[in-house]
Amino acid sequence: MKKITLMLLVMLAFCWQSNSQSIIIGTGTDDSGNTGSDPIDGYFNSFRYQVVYTAAELSASLTPFDEITALGWSISEDYAGGALLGYTIKMGHTSATNSAAHDASTTTIVRNAADYDPTATAAGTFDMITFDTNFVWNGVDNVLVEVCSDGQNPFSSPYGQVRGTSGADGSRRYRVDANTACGVDTNNVNTHRPNIQFNYIDGTPPACLTPANVASNGNPTPTTLGMTWTLEPNASDYQVEIGAPGFLPGTGAAIAAANAGNAPGVAFGTLTPETTYDMYVRSDCTTDGFSEWVGPITDTTLASCLPITNGSVNNVTDTAGGFTWTDEPNGSLGYEIELGASGFTPGNGEAIQSGSANQGDQGVGFTGLTPSTDYEIYIRTNCDTDGFSVWEGPFSFTTLSGPGDACNLPIAATVETDCSTATPTSLDFDAGGTETLPSCDLFGNNGYWIEVTAPANGSMNVYLGGTATSVGLAVYDSCGGNEVFCDNNSLGAVTEISGLTGSATYSLYFWQDTAGGVAEICFEEINCASPTALAATDIMTTSAVLSWTGGSETLWDIELVDITASGTATGTATASGVSNPYTQMSLVENNDYEFYVRADCGGTTSDWAGPFAFSTPCSAFVPDYLESFDVSVAPDCWLEAGSGDPTTGPSDFGSGFWNHDEFANIGSTNNSAQINLYTDNREDWLISPMFDLSGGSYELVYTVALTDFGNSNPPELNGMGSDDEVQVLISDDGGASWTNLITYNQSSFPSETGDVETFDLSAYTGNVQFAIWATDGSVDDSEDYDFFVDEFIVRTPLACTSAVVDSSTVVDDCGNGQFFVDVDITTVGDATQINDGSNTYAISGTGVIQVGPYTSGATVALAIEHSDVSCDFNLADITFNCPPVNDEIANAIAITVDEGFCDGTNTNGTNVAATDSGEGAGSCFNAAADDDVWFTFTVPAGTATVDVSTDFTGGTLLDSEIALYSGTSGSLVELACSQDEGTTVLSNGFSWNSLITDLAVTVGETYYVQVAGYNANTGTFCLDVSTNQVLGIDDVKDEAAFSYYPNPVKNTLTLSAQNTIESVTMYNMLGQEVLKATPNNLDSELDMSNLESGAYFVRVTIANITSTVRVIKQ
């Protein structure tokens, strides 16, 4: 009986019951899963299963040569299909420690193929299976347990589960339907290893034990191999055999066999070089017979011709390198050596240089190499009749950088006084060069570094000659320093470089993108250098101060070019002998200029420097002034700026997010300045010209409106975002600071119909400028709206008193297809009436005056008229559309399936003026469904699937989105969604309409279709629902006999019939039965919660009539 300490049992977490000669490995409580793989797997018709238990686990109780007589599984769930057919168990020794890969170790059958009916057990107990043949454990190796059943086992749930431990590489499987599995390698790993109980009996060690510690002797030669072992005390001799890999000892298949006597090792001779052999040994115990064979011990003879040793590269320069080695004694004919580019294959004709060396040379040199290049060396021994050794290598090295290949290894050059008599520096781009990436050319460069000392005046010419073309030049103030000049592959015959520090050393990099030719470079001091750092300041309407940086000269020439007048530089001075700085007079306001400058060195002049561009501002306007924004959003003398706030002032001039658009999104003529605010962290300016208010007292008047994005409706949600702002600002110090006139925000914003704002400017008596600053703020709110400014007026106040209109508000009467407008008069002044072009409405005092009614969709132009016509003004045009009747799902328009109304001309729907129904957006919609409308249809008898489409011409909605739902308002279930699946080309040249095809539906069920426009697209359209597939005769009969819902189904499918439902069977798409019930009732509920998503067929028998329907499991 085995003995073991309790402490060891606890440490190894094994259970062992000494009175039953058994060992339990594993106490895990994790189930393998109903459909998971395990050793009682009924989920497929057949299976093969492998699991490994280690020698450490077995040795907690077993000793070598113990015999395992049975095994058992802890079964947590029985298999409903009954017995597993042809259940076979194999066991074998293995070196594997887990089931990460298929285990091909030798196994023996311990339980012959026979049916096995697993029985569920309590945790900690096992359903034992007795072996037909005991398995003898060798006491050293891990044990592989393999189970297989070729079935065919019925597909019947539950499929069986065992208890165990979850973890990586726990076990392996191969499973298949309608075929056998026992002869197929496992191909999937399981993250579960079963608990197992082994029953065993004490084994009897053999009388003749195998030799221990058998191994190769580790001294192979070209013709000999050997092995060693530890002597077995009972053995008097040892039999040894050697043969080809895989041979079986003792069968006569050996190449050589011998008796080793009582020696602890043997050597085999006369073997073939470079050949692999298997060796075996067994003990000969005379009267006690022989032990088992031990092996194979696999080893390989050496080559008869060996490579050199101690190969080493040395003496590497930019163009040379050396190589040394230790001789191979058998290399009577010396060595073959090859040098090639990195990655070359020796002996394949790819070498750059090749040669030979004699025995005893032990070294060779290579010359004529390319600087900064990677090379490899290979060498092999020539052993005469024994042939060649393998190539030894690669021995890799890189040649050093050549002159000019690196910034710290430059070619030294001198700045000459006259390049016409000097010797240039030659740069051969065909022969070398290295890569550097200057700022003006970030790829593919190949070039050289030259170092020069700048002349005292800091200016020099670079002369380029030779055959090289497309040469670039970068100049750095030191090696690894700052770049001060860069020319991208367009260096001319003479290039001037000025502004250098006199007598300072500079690093110059000359390069080509595609190497070719020789560049001849010479540097020559310039005695009259071009000016640098051109600038224009104090720019006024008719003058500007021009300046530059020069040398020791005191006079310069200027050429001024009028860009607005399409002028170009001529090289002729427009002003000569000027000083620095120079005030340029006689300029034209609101004009673009460029200027050039050259030095006058007394008898010679420099090259022209420039151009430098500048623009003159507009002169201040003297009121009266009107800007209607009819031409552009930033007309003459107006500016846009893309950043800055009222404290810092504007910056990033010349671009922004202001748009030229129709005021309040009414009409089709762009006649206002508009900005769309919808996101965050944007600041945008629209800046007016200067106004001279010194001549009197003036006022600012403009019209402003705020609408929903892309339409003329009131803005949604809170109008403006939580921290959005639009401010109207004034500056009286040339834009150095800005003062707020009014702020529009979430608590105070203009109406969608437009408001007129008036500000008294009598406090300002000089030049002023206005700006409109708009920001999204730092919060990305949901509000999305358009802000408009129009009719921007600076004028002398009118002699009459103008009415003040606080707002114009649309009041809908959509039940009658019309609307009214409430005009809120806060100051009457000299106003007498409101005129809409057809009717007038008297103004008798402050308050709201209602005008109308007007037909939905009409555009109304309202004018406030006064006793003095000079005070008359127009309110913004007002357009209002009533939402469509089916704006909400409760008023969905019913569509008849297959009515065929949509013919490419007709329309039956519109989303113009539609609002958000609150039902959410379809999954494929681009944004929120803030312009959606609803339709509904009921599936007629005989229809199995339908097509739902807006893919027709004839409408004005050119980019639609549709979604189809079952259910009811508030609990809709999306079944399909389409955005751009249409194929019909519309008037915009695209096929952006929507098409849902072949959607399975249920006869008699009502569905909803949601139609919206992509982004803010609105218009008319035609929606069609048509039959795609029809039901067969039996299907129609089935639908009439019973109903089933919901479909699609998430958890429970309900059946309801007029007669008793006798049986219900459900099949997956493979035809496998997954559920079965015999309700014998008028109603039945099927639990589908554990089934995978997809389509299933439900076969229902009522009154001896069997029908089949298809359901979708979500």
C-alpha cells in the first residue's frame, strides 16, 4: 500500500483514498458547458478528445510500474441522447505538459470500442469506466488520456457536462457531424480540464531494469557516434543497435548491432558523414532476460569537411576591410571566400568580390569598397576529395563614412575671391553620398557635406557647374545646428547666400533626389550683398514705410509693383538712391502691392531682394453707408478673421466660417452674412471698414435673425448653445480694443423672422470700426442653428421717429393649413400701419398686432409704414410651412402593399417642415431624425417578404433615409434600415435614395416606416411597399390556422390557435432539432433565450395538419 504525507497531499491539492487504491486529480467546480467540448460530448455526432495529466500529479500516489485499471469523470449533466456509441479510451506516455497542440505520442487502447452511457454524479464523485487492458505507468512521463466516439451520436439536448478547472490549453477536441472522428487529429483547444479519478493496483518492477541516464556521448565525428548510460546492477551485458531514424530495435532493421559488455557506453564507427541516426540500448540480465529498449537517442555525424573557426572582421576603413580565421586541419586545398552586399547568397553568383586563400594564410583583405555601406563575408573550406564545407558566415561589417558623408566628416572648402580662376570642389553623386532630410525636402536625398567659413561681410555666391542636375542646398550654422537656408533641388548656376555671420563656420549639405553626375562647387565672396529682412510698416491709405536690413552701403534702389493693376517686376527702379527706411508715397487705398530693393555699393549694385507684399487699407467711410451683403459675405473693405476674442482682438485674417446665404434661409438669392454654430471651440470675426463720424451724430442699424439649421423654422431645443455667443462690437482706436454694443446668447437671441437693431452713435466723434464676433463656446451643445446679419447701415438718424419691433412670431393654424404673424410693437413712433402687400393693419399703440392668415408655405413680406416714408422699413420675409400630417407616428399614413402608386412621377410624402417625432433615429441614419415622417402598412395574406423603397424620380428629396419597425410607439423594434442603397439616378446625378429588399414579414402584422432626409435634406418623395416573395399553399393555410409572435423574437415565442396545438418542433438552418414541445393546448410558449441568433423553422401540428413557419431569433 502506498504511503504519502498529508502535507504533500494538501500542497498538491489532490485527493487520495488509500483504501480504494485511487487518486483524484483536480477539484475544480467549473462546468465544461452544455455545448462545450468534454469527454462525454454529445453536441456533435462524433468526437475525439485529448487531455494531459502530469507525472507530478500522478506521483502524489502512484509509483513506477503501477497499473491503472479504470478512470472516471465527475459528471454534472447527463447526455440526453443515451449511450455514446463506440466509446474508446487510449492512454500513453507523453512529454507534453498541456493540450496546446495535438499530441501524437504513442498510445495503447485501454478500453475497447463499446457504448458508454454517462451518469450524472455529485461533486467529488466519479462515474468510473473499467479498462479492458491495464495501463502501466513508467513513473517518469506525463500521461495522455484520449477518448473518441465515432457515433453517430444523436443530437439531443442536454449534451453532457463534466466538472473541472478553467484555464488555457486545458484539453483538445475534434468534432464533426455525419462523419467519423477517431482517426482525425484534434484541431481546437479547450479552456477546460476535467477532474479525473484513476483506480490502480500496485505494479511489479521488471526483473531486468533498463539502463538509466541514457544519452549521446556528445562527441560526434564525421564517421562515429556514441552513447553512454548508468549501469544496471542486475545486468551483465548491454545490447546496442544503431539505424536510420524511426527504425525499430530488435527487428533486424539496425545498421549495426553489438554487445557492449559491462561498459557504461559504446561508440559506433564507419558511419556516413552528415547523417542522422537513432541509437538504442537494453540491459541483458542473463536468466532474468532483457529489459525494454531505451531510445531512440538521436544524433548526427559531422561533415567530413568542416568550416573554419574564429572568423573575425578587422581593419575596416571607408573603402577597405580585413578578415581573419583559424584553419580547419583537413582543408588541404585552402579556402574560397566571397564578399557581397548585405543579404547576398554565397556561391550563387551574387558576390561583389571573390577569391581564395591557402592553408596557413588565415587572413585576407578587401579594397575598393564604398563608404558607409553594409557588407557580408562568407568562407568555406576545400578538403580535396572530401569536398567543401558549408559556407560559414555571414560576417557583417559597415565601411566608415567617406569625406563628406557625414556632417562631422565634411569636405573642407574655401570662399574664393574669384571662382573663375579657382579649382572647384567635385561631388560625384554616382560614386557616393549619404542621406539627410532638410526642411525643404523630406525624402529620397543623396548628398555630401561641405564646411566653409563665411566671409567677413556674411555674403557669398555659390557657383554650380558640372553634369549634375536638380541639386539642392541646405545651410546650417553649425554641424547639427539651425538651418538658415534651404533650396529644394533647384539650385541655379549662381546662388546668393546673405545674412551669414562673418568669419563663422557653416555646414552646407548638397544633395540630389536621384543620384547622377558630378557637381562642381565653388564659393565666392560677394562685395555688394543683397538686402534681407524686407518689411512694410505704418501702412496707410496712401503711404507705407518700407525697410530692410543691409550691409555697409548707405543707398538703395526700390521697385514698387502694383499687383491690383496686374503689374509685374521689371528690374527697373521706381525710386533710386533712397535711404533705409523709405516712406513710399502716392499709394492707392484698398490696393495690393509688392516691393523689391537692391543695394547701391558705389559703382556696382546687388541683386534685387524681394518681393515683399503689403496692402493699403480703405479710407474711412463718411455716413450715410449701407451694406446689403448682396455680393459676398466680406465685400470690399470688410475682413474675416478666424480666431481671437473681444479681449485679444481678431487674428488669422482672411478666412473664417461666415457664409454668403439667403437671409433667414428664405428664397434662393444669397443676400446676407450667415454663420452656422453647432460645435465647440470656434471664434470667428466679420469686421467692417472704418467710418468717419466726425461730421455729425449717427446711428447703427442692422437686421438680425436666428433660425434652425438649413431652414426658416425657429431654432430647436434652447435656441443657442449654453455658452454660445454672438457680440456686436465697436472700436474707436483702430482695433486696438473693442467695446460691446449687444450680446446674443441662450437667454437673448433674435427671432427667426428677423429683428431690426438700432444703436445711438452720438458719443463717437472720430473714426470707428464695427465687428460681429461669433463663438461656439467650449461646450459642444446639441443646438444647431444659423445666425444672420443683413442691411448693415450707418446713417444720420431719421427726422421721424421709427417704430421699434421687438419680434415677429409665427402663430400656426395648421389644422386649417395656414398661419398668422404676431408683430410685437414696443415703440410706435410715427408708425401708422403694417402692410403685407394685400392688406394693411393699423398700428394704434404698443403691443402685439396679429396679421394674416396666410396659406402654409407662403412667403410674406411685411412693411412697417409711417406718416413720414423715410422711417418706413421692411421686416424680414417670413415663410412658414406646417409640418406634414404624418409628422408623428400616431398619424402615420397607411400604405397599401402592392398598390403601385409610385411611377417615377407621383409623390405621396414630404418631410418639408417636419419635426423630430421623438421615436429616435434609424441605426443607419446620419444624424438625429429631426425631420422624420411616418407611414404604416399591414401585410396581406400570401405575402412572405416585402420591398420598401423611396427609389423613384419625381420628388424633390434627393437624399433619403428609411427605417422599418415592428412594435408600437415607444417600444419599436428596428427590422431594417437603408440610407443610400437606391439605384435610380436622381436629378442631382446620384442615387442617394433608400431601398430595403426581401424583408421577412408576418401576415396580418402592422409595420411602421420612418422616412427622413440625410442631414437637413427635405422635399417630396414617393414611398412604395411591394411583395417580394409569396407564401406557398401550405404556408397560407398555416397562417390562417394559428398565429405566432413576436417575430423577430428575443426570448419567448408565443403560439396561439383555434384548435389544440398537438406538437411543436423547432429546427435550425442545418435541419437539426433544437426544441420540442407537446402543449396539447390552444396556446404555447417556446423559450428561445438559449438559442443563437439567426433563422429557425417551427413545425406546428394542429388537428393532424402540420405546418412550418420561419422565425428570426435576435
